[in-house]
Amino acid sequence: MYYEHHRYVGKVCIVTGAANGLGLSLTNRLVEEGGYVGALDLEGDTLKKAFEGREDKIFCVQCDVSSKASVDAAVAAVIEHFGHVDALFNNAGIIGRQSLLDSTEEQWRRVIDVNLNGTFFVSQAVLRHMVDKGIKGVVVNTSSVASQIVSPNTGAYSASKGGVSLFTKFAALEMAKYGIRVCAYGPGTSVTRITDGTRNNPERCAMFLQNIPMGRFGEPDEATSVALFLGSDEASYCTGQTWLEDGGNSLF
Ligand SMILES: NC(=O)c1ccc[n+]([C@@H]2O[C@H](COP(=O)([O-])OP(=O)(O)OC[C@H]3O[C@@H](n4cnc5c(N)ncnc54)[C@H](O)[C@@H]3O)[C@@H](O)[C@H]2O)c1
């Protein structure tokens, strides 16, 4: 699809999980709209390959969002490189598939550590910078339709995304007085590698599609459009909410 928007001209953004899927789409569209991106991802090599030759606009930093030390160093590196940060897109995430009875402590903790604790660590580092510099910025968190509904074997994921949506409210409440907005968006099942397991399993795929009134999975570009709106000045009176983008999945 072709979009004619210029909402991020000169804006410095951070995107976590920028090397693949929704984060890759988001980073590309932020640059198309005139922005600069500090692109963070655990997969350092994939990240570099994805944005090779575009170093004037995209600054890549290998980072594990579940580690506060790694996050603090990465955010500091982006601030040193571009001078400041206007917008943060917390996108890094993992799914994890284990039943309640079979989940190990390590599996449960990893999903919560990356999706929920990671969102907190990166938000705190960036928000401290924005408040300190008087930047009236914005944070867009990636929640999920799974913050509202559950499906078999993804309990830790739903719990983490429910946490992201409530964290978004909490952060929005505390940041409003600084002129900083904090929003979230909640994609439904979208065509990226974390849903390969669902989309390639005929039984599970049919079960998911049956619950999506629009009868299809979402494209990364469609999710990205919502994130870009929420992070832009067009959404200047929006804060604290999670905008579901799910083909109607949450209506059931
Ligand atoms: N695809 C969907 O159907 C869907 C639906 C709802 C929400 N989401 C959310 O969208 C976000 C992006 O997912 P995606 O579908 O693009 O998946 P993806 O696997 O294609 O991309 C996720 C990215 O996050 C990175 N990442 C994982 N752990 C990390 C860590 N500890 N530190 C830094 N980076 C890390 C990965 O390397 C990868 O590049 C996730 O938060 C996911 O939960 C996806």
C-alpha cells in the first residue's frame, strides 16, 4: 500500500524488536515519514542486515529488553547518537506456548521478562530522559488482542499483554503532567513469524479464523498504521488506552 504522510519529520524514535515483523515494518514507515530511528533488537546481526546502507537514518543497537543494564546502555547510545528521543515504540516481544500445568518457571518468567518487564525498563529509561529534557514525547506500547481474550497454551503471553495494557494506563496517568502521552495498540493475529505455529497448523488456524469476524489474519502494515497514528500529533488527546486492531476477534 502507498501512504502519503509526513507525521514524523525530524522526529527521533526508538523501536524495540526492530529486526523482524511488526518492528521492521514500523521502522521502515517511520523513516518514510521523515523520522530517525534508534533500532534495538536482541538479534544484532539480523538488525544490521535489515538496515544496511541506511545508517544516516537508522542507528542499530543490539539490546536485550529484559535486561535493565542492556536497555540503559542502548537508550544512552541512541541519545548520544541522535541527541534526544521524541517517541518510543515498545515492540519487542515473544509468545511462548506452554500449558498451565506444563509451564516451567523459566518459560513463564522469560515471557513476562521480555514482554512486560522489558516494556517497563525501556519506558523508564526513555521517560526519565524526556522528563529531564522537557520533551513532550510519546510512548506507544505493543499489547495484543490476547490482553482481552485467551487461547490454549498462551497464558503467560496473555498475562504479559494484560500487564502491558495496565502499565500503559499507569504510565499515562503519571506522565500526563509532563505533556507526555502513553498509548498502546493491540494487534490480533498478524502475519509474522511468531504466528507461524498457528497459521501453519490447519486445526489451530481454522480455530483462530473461526473467531475473527473479518475472516482473515492481519498484515504487519495494518498494525503499523495504528501504531503510527497513536505516536503522531494526530492522536494528541489520546492517552492511556489500548486500541485493538484485530479484525473483530475481541468481539466474541
Ligand atoms: N504477530 C502477531 O500476531 C502479534 C499480535 C499481537 C501482538 N504482537 C506483538 O507485536 C510485537 C512484535 O511481534 P512480531 O509479530 O513482529 O514478532 P517477531 O518475532 O517477528 O518480532 C519480534 C522482534 O522482537 C525481538 N526480540 C525478542 N526478544 C527480544 C529481547 N529480549 N530484546 C530485544 N528484542 C527482542 C526479536 O528478535 C524480533 O526481532 C510483539 O510484542 C508481539 O507480542 C504480535
